[in-house]
Amino acid sequence: MIRSAAALAATLLLATTGLAIAQEKPEATNMRLVGYSDLQGRSAYQPLVHQQFGRWIAYIGHHGGTDEVPQPVNPITGQAEYNGTSLVDVTDPQNPKYLAHIPGEPGNYEAGGAQMVRVCDGKSLPKGDPNAVYLLRPFGNSAQEIWNTTDPSHPKLVTRIVEGLKGTHKNFWECDSGIAYLVTGEPGWRVPRMTQIWDLSDPAHPTKIRDFGLPGQQPNAPGAVPTMLHGMISVPSANRVYFGYGTNDGGIMQIVDREKLLNGPKEPTDDDLRYPEVGRYQMSPLNGAHTAFPMLDVPIAEFAKDKVGKRRNFVVITDEQIKNECQEARQFVWFVDITVENRPVSVATWGVPEASGDFCSRGGRFGTHSSNENMTPIYYKRVMFFAHFNAGLRAVDVRDPYHPKEIASYIPAITERSDKRCATRDDGTEHCAKVIQTNNVEVDDRGYIYIVDRANNGMHILELTGSARDAANFPK
């Protein structure tokens, strides 16, 4: 009875403090912290981990920063630097070593920094230097760049691919072909984000292939403007590119024939823009497609005895929550069956239940943002990882895409660098809190999981434990 009374008192205390206590300590299920980097207190967007010359290097793209807020000082240079790209040696994940920071463009979160990172070895690119490693990144909203990061402690600019832009975001780069799909705001187009396709097989000499977008986005098109692009993932072996459009705004997942896209008619007319499209999934006006992750040729145990459809294709769509403290429609994950590509159908949805952590009251955003994009055999078609803002990281067993099941989670503790997130509540009062805002997630080919934080809480390196490891395919 004494223990029960104490537990009740603790519960009441937690409720009356607005759950401020909840993120002062990490919360973990079937997952443990391996290592940590504070990333110099920079707001982080996209992590990518690349093996180069016997080392594992984490590349982290950052949100922008302005003169209104003092910029973090880079201890390596002793200078205050606008947020750009961090390079961290994670060869020993328990002891990450910060190697370099490449400053980005001045500007607020979405306008500045250098949010996206993609990396290719020169030996993979058809015309690259076989002894080099190359980083593709945006420079704020105004340009796209390639850097030589062969020595990750001393990155060197190779070239500006294109300048004078009005928007950038989640690029994709095929290392075997050199083809890059750049999320770009080309002057004249009716949206701040569309697609430019470039041949970067020789990083020092980029060659533009074409512009691409939804019909109605091109210059001088009549009528309503379709929702803007967020990002894409290309699967050359399947001859497909999967595009995600919209953030909480009439989202579209578009399936495109890669060969027709690259080699078909390239004039930005309605007919030419429609030509490579194979199918599309139209979403609600309340939702969008931040990440469109393909899971192809998935064996379905329930259908193993069926003559048709025992293996199926899916795109896992994750959307981004924007407003703090649940002041808009909830964003989550959709499992879309694309086995018949011109008739996609959603077969399941997934998200963290709010009541499991009283997340709407914690402060900051609650809802999904993104999934991992690495297709390592350890996890591909078995486990996916979703960044869920103040609900941290969630690991989901996706072997049966009709019934996705959470198997592990990790919510980090806030840090001394944690930034406040504020919202005006229904009674007119403003509520501000220092919270975790897990922003993006990636995995490496060793099976480590990397999460980075929007509210300056750094990078956490994690691994699955307990029963959650049984769903993965770790080397024996």
C-alpha cells in the first residue's frame, strides 16, 4: 500500500508539472544508447553514415541560423559559424570524434544552413576520382554544391552545381550512375521546390539532364498549383523513382519510370511531365508525403499459399508534423501497396499513441517526421525506424506491412543546449518547454542507428537490444 501511494503521488506530480520531468531522463524499450555527440549545439536535419577508407564517417546536415541568435563557435577553428554540415568519425560509436564543420548559408531554419547530405565514393562514380569521396549538399536555399571529403577533417569545395535558386531540400544521388535528383527552386517555376536532374558522374563537370515536376508546376502553366516536392528515392534496379510531395497539404506519392524520366521528352509541358508517370497515390488535404520509402518484393507469410500476390511491393509514406502541441491534424505513417502500380492502396497506418506518453502536453511537435532511408540487409523489409519528434525514435517490425508493430523505442534526455519550443494554448496562454525533437534517423551497414535533434540536442547513436534484435537480420 505504501508503494502504491508513492506511485500515485509520483504520477500526480508528473501530471501537475506538465511532464517537464519526462524528458530529463532517457526513456528506452529494447534499445540502448551507444554513443553521443553534441554537434556543437547545432539544430540537425539529415544524418548519413558512410564507410570510407576503413573509417565510418557521419555526415550531418543542419538547419540554418541567423544573426539574431549567436552562432555556435566551432572549437576546431575558433570561429562562430553559420550552421552547415558536420563530419563526425563514428568508427568507434562509443567515442564519436568531431572532425569538421562546413559553414552553410545564413538564414532561418528552412532558408539557411545545408540540410541534406548525400555521399558517393569516386570509385563508384563512372568518371570520379577513384581515390576520392564526394559530398553533395545544398547551400541554404540558393545553391547546390559538391565537396571533396576524402580527408574528412579538411573538406574542399569542388564546384557549385547550380546557383540562384529559391528553394532546396531532400536530394538523392545514385552513386553507380552518377545521376542526381536535386530538390530545387528554379526561377520561373510556380513552386519553391521541384526537381532538377543532373549527371554528376564527373563531380567536377556537372551536366544538366532536365527539369521535372507535377503538371501545373511548370512556368506559365494555368490553373491551380499542385503541392510542392519534398524529396525522392530512386531504385535503378527496379527502373523506378518514388517522389513525395506536400507537407500536411494534399500530399502525393508519385511512381515514375526512371528510363522514361531520363531519356524521354524533356520539355516542361503537361504531356511531357505526365509521360514518365506510372502511378500516383493521392493523399488527404490534411496530409503529405515527406519520405516515400520503397519496400519491394516483400514476402507475405499470410499469402504464402496463394497462387497470386504472395510477394508484394510497398511504399512506406511518412509525413511531417509541423505545429507544436497537437494544434493540427496528426501526421503518421502509411503502408501503401503498389503491387498494381497504377492503383496504389493504403493497407495500414502507424503512429505512436498520444496517451502512451501524454505527448501533446510535453511541448514541441508530436507526430512523425521521417524514416530511415538506408536499405542495409540487416533491416530492409524487416525493421524500419521513424523519427517521432518529442516521442523520440521508434523501431517498427514491418515484415507484415498489413500489421506493422512497434518493437523498440528511445527518447533521449534533454541537454543543456536544448532549445525551447512554444505554443499558444486554447486559453490564450503561451506554453514553452525544453523538449526532445528527434528530427531524422539513419542506420549504417553495421546496424547502428543514428538520430539527430531539431532542438539542438545533438546526435545519439543507438542499437537494438532484447527481443527487438530478433526481427532484424544481424550477421551471425
